[in-house]
Amino acid sequence: MAILKKSRILIQSSSKMGLNQKKAFNALLYIAKQQMDEDFDRKIFKSTYKEVKSLMTDKRINNNELLKNLESLVEIGITINILENEKFMSRRAVAVLAEVETDKDFNIEFIFPDTVRKNLYHPKMFSPLNLDFQKGMSRKHSLPIYEFCKDYIKVQIPKMELETFKFMLGITGAYNKIHDLRRKVIEPAIKEINETTDINITKYELIRNGKKMGHIKFWGEAKEGFSVSEGNGIFPGNEVEIFEEDPKGKIKIQKTLEFEELIKKMPAKEKLTLKQEKELKKLIKEYGLEHVESNLNYTNSHKYKEYYNYLRKAIKEDYAEPMRVKAAAEKERLEKEKLELDKQKAAAELKAKLREETLKFYNNMPEKERLDIEKTALEELEQLKGIKFLKNRPTIFASMKEEKIIEILRGEHQNGYNKKGLKPAETD
């Protein structure tokens, strides 16, 4: 049984990954975590085609298909913590994998970006996912919905803004007709989750916000015989329960650290009564922490006669919605910029690595072959018009020589001689 303790930050994420890419990502997370348990400082992880496929599915996967899925994870970005439910970390975008390398013997080496790696070892909040259950899934949207609901199955599954839900599934801008969203996405996913996993989603509801559907909420329960807390830690971090007695010692008020942090943001002179605290908790359950917090910040920045009454009205009528929309747009812009910079950095690192391997290969070649390469490159250089007058002639010559070496390297890859071949065609 392979249990992946997946960080809530990675569960509450959005990407353009397909189903097999999501399964491969989970498999690599599990493999990396096992190896980090032996060596915490480890950054380069090793596996095989066979091991990864065994964690993804019981069905046969062609090696070329698996390779394509693995290599695509370097190009795909993932926006993590989209519900902003982690106390000390904001939402951000990173690459799924920093690097992956395979060879002709079907071995795999891979590296995670630092952000992913840090959330792999002892995450503050996680859900224990039995990877056997992902094997039976055939629908793209089942896995993220399952992981989200499983994360909260021991408590109340929070209400989510519909656009955030679609963003999590990677379908922003699609299925704009509610009928299509129900029929093609939500209900088939629920059916598959209930048939193949350890939880039952017993009910879901699309909630109106004015004339439009604004939120979605799921209800669920663990199936008989399955433990929802396996792995000791659905909430090992910032949802530790504390208790405080009222001045008369008669009433105990249950609070969470999240709630404590929220009320600390209120003006120091404003003190909530016990009744107001209970009501505010109900509002958080009804509207969500992000919704309440944004309207609390809105209230703090405006004039009011009675603080709590104004806050209650702001929450119910959502005065802060324009602020959240603007903030979300700015975050999305910054995330896109960060993702583009990450891609450029990865491309530069890959180019530098290729140049290093090319130079090493060239230096190990017989002298006659090296001279032949230089002669061919020089002949082609002389054919370029006006080349004698160009100041960057040495740079062009070096580039042409490098291209010749890469052509030879590619030829050896195709013939299966190179130890780091990237296109194995066999299947096991």
C-alpha cells in the first residue's frame, strides 16, 4: 500500500495536467518522499519506468507515452495554494518538475523545484492519499475533486467559489453553462469517486450569488472500513483546537488558530462578545475564510458607527468583492511573470548542460574527428557572404562547430549508444 502524505498546498492547486500527468506527479511525489526519509538533503531522485507505472495504474502504459508525460511535467506550471488556506504561505506558481532524465535502460532521475520539495517533507497540513485509488480513475476531473474532498472528509468540506473550483480543475473559461458543468464534469466525477475510492460524496450543491451561481459545496463521508486519518495528520499544523472559558467559567468557546489570527486583524479597541464570536464563526462556515477576511479588511479601511454591525453587513453583501477581483488579477499577472521567468531559467540551465555535455563529448573524440568537424564548420562559414567583415566571426564559428557535434550526438542517441538516451521505444 503506497500512502502519499500530500500537502494541502499541492492539493489546492491548478494546472493544465491531464489525468496521467497528475497520476505520474503523485507517483513521483511518493517516490521522492520515500527517498527523503532516508536522506533529507537529497535533491536528485531516482526511479524506474516500472515503479512509476505501478503507482499510476494497473493497466498497460506504453513507455513512449510515459516518457512524454514525464517530460511534459517540466513544461507545465502549477499554481499552488489557490484557496490561500495555508497560514504562512501565499499562492504562487511554479513548474511541476525542474528536470527529468531517462536512459535506454528505463531508469529515471528527476528534480523537483524547491517550493514543491519543501512541501513534500513534513508538510504543515496534509491528506494521506492511498495511490491504489487513483489507479481506477479514468476521468480527468475525478482526481482533483477526490483529493480536495478527501482532505476535508474528517470535518466539513468548505464551500468554494465556483471560479476557483473551475480554476482548480483547469477548466477556467469552459463549461460556462451550468447544465454542462453538472452533466460533463461534476456528476461523472462523483460517480467515479464513489465507485473507486475510500470516500463517498453524498451530496453537492451549486449556490447562487444573486442571479449567477457563485459557489459550490460538497458533502462526503469515509466508507465503512476505511480510516480517514491514516498517516496521523490531516490537520497536524494550524488547525489545532484550543479552548477558552468565558469570565463566568460556564461557557467554553472552541476556536482555531485561524480564527485567532483573523480576530487579531480587528482594531485593538474592538472587542467581540461571545455571541458575536459564535456568529462570526458561522459566517466563516457559510462564506469561507477568504471571503470573511477580505470584508474584515474592507471594514477596517472604512468609517462606521458600529464596527461589528458594519462588518456583518459587509460580509453578507460582499462589499470587498471588487478588491478581491482586482487582487486576484494582479496575482495572476505576477504568477504568469514568475512562471515565464522559471521557464526561461530552466531553458537556460538545460542549454548550459547541453553545452557542457557537448564539450565533454568533443574533447573525448579522436583528434582526426575533431579536425574534421572544425574543417566542415570552417568551410560552411566561408560560404556566408561578408563573413570576413563581421566582428562576431569567432562566435559564429563556435556555434556552427557546436551544431556539428550535436548532430553527431543525436545520431548516437538514435542508435542507442548514448547512456542518456531520451527516446526508448521498447515496452516492458
